[in-house]
Amino acid sequence: MIRYDMHIHTEYCGHAVDMDVASICACADELDLETIAITDHIYSHNGLPVVTAIRAELSRVRHNCRVIVGAEVDVDGDFSDGRLVTDSLDALDYVVAGFHYVPTVGNYPLSPDDCTMTGEQFLEVWRTALLGIVSNPGIHTLAHPGRLVAASVDLDAHFEQVLAILAEAAKVSAKHRVAWEINELTGMRLNGYYQRQWHRIFEPALEAGVKLVYGSDAHSPTAIGRTVFTEMVLANLPSDCLASPDEILAWKKELEP
Ligand SMILES: [Zn+2]
Ligand SMILES: [Zn+2]
């Protein structure tokens, strides 16, 4: 059993019902989790007040588990260099990079029909953005690696190329100590075949020395700590490959001057 959950949203994001901080903490305690990270979306350069509000709520709540206040900061969809929507990350104890939008176009594709680029064109901007994200030492964790590409291109035609780009990104990620997340919600966006293939996303990361961390990406109380897809991915990876929250935070700290 995984005793933590490092990716949880709150109702401040506008699409997570019943996710006030008190309810989140109550759920985490009910599940006997040791550590959770509240990582709500930061959509723009002025998204930090949400973090202040979450901290204020948290200060009024009794909880047994350790609560880390971070955020899932959007990658800026207007660019292909992987920059985040804000560089003001000091208020965050845990920074997750959320790569949700087609670079330069800026839309959120649900299927390849929503992607206005060819597969090759998409992979080119996806690659440069991905390399930019994992070069940013201010980021602790790359959220849901592979989710955007799975929604944007025909994976049957491009999966090997996707894995090759991820292998390239993994080496850069190891250098800048950006962990990769095994994200439970991503499993809901994949068909059964790619659910069973998804561990291959993480193999090049482990080979390069990148740490792996679990996050549910919960937008509802029942999703907190859920690990059905995560366990499926982990079953095909070395048994000790999942890092703890402290290992992720310490790994990054070692990099600081
Ligand atoms: Zn996300
Ligand atoms: Zn998320």
C-alpha cells in the first residue's frame, strides 16, 4: 500500500466538487495516509492567491497526516519551450508541472481530433516543450508524463517515437532532478492496451536515474489515494522503484547551492 498521495486538487480549481481542505484532510486520515500534497492548478501568473487561501484553510483544520502545500503549475501553452505560466514558485513547497495544452496552439485536446497538427508536427513541439520542462530546476515533478501526447496523436502510429523522446527527456530530467509522476487519473484516459503498456513510459526514466512518485490527481474525495491503475503500472516495474515524498524533496534540495 502506498501511504501517500502527492497530487490532490481542491474546489478552488472550479472543477473539483466537495474538495475543501477539511474534507481532503479527513479523507487522508481515514485512509491512514502519512503525507499528502495539495497541488491545485495555477493557471496563470496571478494564480498564487489560491495557495494563500489553501494555507489559511489548512491552518484551521486538525489533521494527522502531513500536508504539503504545493501546486500544479500550468506549462504555458503559448510557447514551445516548456516555460511555466509563472516563475514565482517560492510560495510553493512542492511544484508539479502540468503539461496540458498543445504547445503554441494552447488548446486542451481530448482526442487526436482536437489536435490541429499532424502527429509529426505535434511531436516536434511536444519534444521541445518537454525538454524545457525537465530542464527547469524549480520543478519537483513532471505531472502525468505522456498524458498530453496520448490525447493528441494516434499512439498506435507514434508510440515508439514517443518512448524515444521520453528517453531523451529522462536524461535531462535526472540532471535537473525533476521526478516523474505515476498518475492514477491518466489510466482513465487510456484504453486497456495502453494501460498495460504504460509502464514503458517509466522504464527510460528509471534507467536514467529519475525518481518516480505517485499522485492520484484526485478531483473528488473518493479518488484520494486511489491506486488501481498505479498498481498495474508498478506491477511491471522493479518492486522498489517508487520514491517517498521525503526522497523527492531531498533529491531536489541536494541540487540547491
Ligand atoms: Zn494535470
Ligand atoms: Zn492535476
